[in-house]
Amino acid sequence: MTKKLTFAFLALALTVACGEDWSRGTIQLHGAAGGNAMSARGNGAEPSIGLGFAAGMGRYVAVAGSYFWNRLASINSSACLYEACFRAEAQAVAHELLGGLRLNAPGPGRATPYFVAGGGLVRAQGSASADGIAVSVTKAKPAFAIGGGVDIGVVGPAAVIFDFRAVKASDIRPYARAGLGIGLRFR
């Protein structure tokens, strides 16, 4: 299914790119902060922060890239029984470096909805400690991401951007993140 979806997306992007007016390209830089949720029970939203860019090859197609830091889970617990206390901490974070194609939908006005798909690397790191004993594990895996958002022009080159991505890396649980950020457009 993933191969068929990827092929369909690339075919659509190529079709749109062939009909583009290439003199209408833009470059956009944006920073965003938001939250993410893993697809496991019991995990709520955790913070995410990152930077991204989109280099428009025309009005409807852009090359996009992003770096995001995501805290996937965090546990901090302690318990005491009389004089004896026990403390345990654990956290999982992911650094994602993704690139792909962005398809902008034609929009009347300032809001431009878009769809984005691509891939890259996710470096996941988990660490835990209990009563002075610490362990840590790190792994980097290839990843596939799909999502979309809305780019809303505010004043001049400034834009407000809402972005959503679902990320799946091999051997790492899938997670989704949503961000709200500020962007600048350069023509």
C-alpha cells in the first residue's frame, strides 16, 4: 500500500510540475512549535520544535525539508517508604530530518492548503535511570512522512503556518505531530 501511495503521489507531482509556470517560485522559511502523540495508549501530547523550508518550483509544487525535535515520552516517578526512597526517570526523543515534495492547492485569498509527502531519517534516543543506574540506547532509521497543512499570508512576506505530519520509521513506533509557526516568503 505504501509503495502504491508513494507512486501515485510522485505521478501526481510530476503531472502538476509539467504544467507549472516556473517563474512563480518562492522560498519559504518557517519555525514551528507544537505537540506530538505516539500511537500507544497512555501517552499524551509531548512537545515538538523545529525548522522547515519550502522552495517553490512554481505555483503548485515545492521541494520541502524540515528538522524537528520531538519528545515522544517522558516519565518521572519517585516513591518513599519510611526512610527508603526510590526514583526513576525515563524519556524518549526523536530527531527527524525529512525532505519531500509539497503540492499546494489553488486557493482564493491568503490561505493556501498543501499536501506533503517524503522521507528521511529519524534518530530515536531512549534513556532511563533508577537509583543512580543509567542506560541509554540510540538508533537512526529511514522514515516516511505524510501530512499537510495551511499556509496563511498575514502581512507582506509574513505567514502563519499550521502543519501536521504522520511519521513512520522502521523499528520505531509511528507518531504524529502538529505545529503552529511563523514563516517568511521570499520571491
